[in-house]
Amino acid sequence: MIKFHPSPQQITEFVVGSLTPAVSLLVSAHCDMCEQCQMRIESETESLAADMVLEIEESFDESAQFGDMLSQITQAPSSIESDARTSKETSSFKEKSVTIELDGRAFKLPRTLHRYIDKTGNWSSLVGKLWQAPVDLGNQGVANFIFMGSGGSVPEHTHRGTEYTLVIDGEFSDGLANYDTGDFIFMDGNKTHTPKSDTKEGCLVFSIVDQPLHFTSGLARLLNPFSHLFFR
Amino acid sequence: MLVGIPLEQSNSTIKPKECATEMSEYLVAVADARCKRSFSRVFNYFAPRLRSYALKQMGNEALAMELVQDTMSNVWQKAHLFNAEKGSPSTWIFTIARNIRFDMLRKLQNRKEDVCSDDLWPVLCEQTADLNEAPLDEQVTLEQIGYMFEALPVKQKAVIEAIYIDGKSQQEVANELSIPLGTVKSRTRLALQRLKGMLNDND
């Protein structure tokens, strides 16, 4: 069951469109999996739309402002035919890429992330049962799919910046809480945690960090001088 | 065709509830019959509202007008995608405007194709997916770091291991190995330099 959701402020900023694109991606993917947040988004959108409708200057002279915009717009044809063509062309593509694969297992991704399957690099082994595949977000930085095999663990770390994690498939715990498929997790510099999956199936997460992680114990401390190379 | 609504009716006197029903009917008429009169009602009601909303958000008259034009163009061309059962006309038009603004802002910041509004809010999602794939940087893995670590001279390795893996202080390491603190410091520095060098070669 999903227990961790975006905050009310994150929901509002998401609907306004002012949340950063990378975090928006995670909120959107969470909503694909969470009916409760879909409803929050819907009602927030309605209320912001209602606010927009109220925003009008009383002494507004329409004719002077909009000139021939109206006649320009209505010269264009309906897009119904070109849309039908486009969706025909892309439908075969859409059908085949809704999963990512690791070790013979296919994981179905939420709708929002489908377009990023082709932007996902190869899996590489981080340590032990931990696998990582980077996702290119253009100028927005790099996100990662991280797979924790059964018993696999990310070395204990804290954050200089922020870390957003969405559980795509499976369960894990980090010493602070237990997380399940669909959970939306936000971590900042105040928290130190050790993500670990104990279930047989392991756990796939999608994660975005804006600053390198800071490892706090074990072999992983050797990584700190170079952690910007791992988690960018 | 919808008739009986006087053209000179002032927009601001329409109450939101009845307005939603009216506007829905106009949008349906645009979708089914390409009715320009119905569209002009929708336009006259929403364009000024969109403009003040956009002006507040973008703080720039030209950009605000661009947003109004793009939004209303989409309403005209994609009216068939409006579904009254899913939400009110104002909610639909608001989401179109929000999406266009989101993409406009990214363009202004010179961001190429990265995260686009259709991924987040697929309100008009009949767009072709972007298949261009940017080359990915080579990733350094823990495994590689492990190899590099193994390649360090024995004395440097011992110091790095004690400090970074066992978490000992430089003074503790000096005591344990019975070497001066300065030597520990210089070995640490040399080892890190060496690792950095290896990482650069790796690129």
C-alpha cells in the first residue's frame, strides 16, 4: 500500500507548473500509480482553473488587445486528421516500450516514464547486489533506475542536496521506514539512511539527486572524493 | 447551431456554473461543426482571462499574448479532445495554457528536448514521441574504483584503507603504523591524486 505521497505544496507547484521538470516527472509518475494523488491533482487543477477564470481586469478593451488574433486562429483546420495519423504512427512504438529489463525480468513502468526508456543507459553493477542504469534528462541532469537485489543495500549515506525516490516495483527499508511500490520519498541533508531490500524479489526504484551523495560508512567512504562521478 | 445568446452580453456577468455548461456546448459545436461563432464566444470569454493570468505568471506582455494565442489555437484545433465528463472547459483550457507555459519557459532557458509537458500532463497527447537519444557519459562503477584501489602502491593503499574504509583518523593511522603524521598526510594526498589521475585516464 502507498503510504508516502508528495506534500500539498509539491502538488500545488506541480499543478501550477512551477516545480522543477525533474521533480515533476517523479510526481507525475507517482500519480500514475496513486489514485489518491490523481484525485488531489484533479481538485487542485479545478481550483486553480477557477482562480484563473476570476482573473480579469474590469476595464479591459478586448478589441484593441486581440486585434485579428481570433480570425487568424480560426483559419487553421482541425487537427483531428493529423492527430489520427500521428497516433497511428506512434502506437506500435508505444506498445513495445513500456518495460525495462534486468536479468531476464521485465518491469512495467508508469506511463510518465515510458518516453525515458530509450534514454536509459546500460545497467552497471555498483556493489554487490546493487545495479544502476542512468536516465538522461537532457539539461535537467541524470536520474537513475536503481535495483536492489534481495539483501542488496545502498551504502549508508546522507545528502548535501535532495534525493527523490519513487518505488517502481518491490519493497525496501532504509532504517527510517518501510517503503512499498508507488511510494514517493523525499530526503534531504538532515537524514542519513541505508536503503536495503530484504524481499526475495528485490526492489526497483527511480531516483533523482541534485547533489552527490555523501557516504558515511564502510568501503563506500572511499567513494566520497569521487561521488560526483557516480550520482550527478 | 447555438442561437439566442445576444452577442453584446457582458462576459463578467456570466456565473461560473452556467458558464461551464454554455462553454461546453460551444466547444462541442466547434468540434462537431467548426462553428466560428461558438468559438468566438469561447475566445471572448477566455482570452482576456488567460491574458491576465499569463501576464501575472510571465510578467511580459509579448509572452503573455503568445501564450493566449497558442492556447486558443489549441482550443480551436483540438476541440474534439475536450470531454465535458472529465472536467469543465475552464479546467481543460487552464491545463493547455499551463502546459504551453511550461514548455515556453524551458525554451527560454535554452533547454533542449528534455522533460516536456506531455509527459507530465497528457491533455493533448497526440504528439510523436521523441526518439533522439543523446549519448550517455561513461559511468564509473564501484567495481572500477575497486580495481584502481588495488592498483595503488601497498603503503598508500594501507593508509587509504585505514582512513576511508575503517574510518580512522590520520593520527590513529600514524600511531598504528609507527610513522610520522606528515607521512600519513602525504601518502593520503598522493593516493588521492593517483586515483584522480586514473579516473581521468578512464575518461
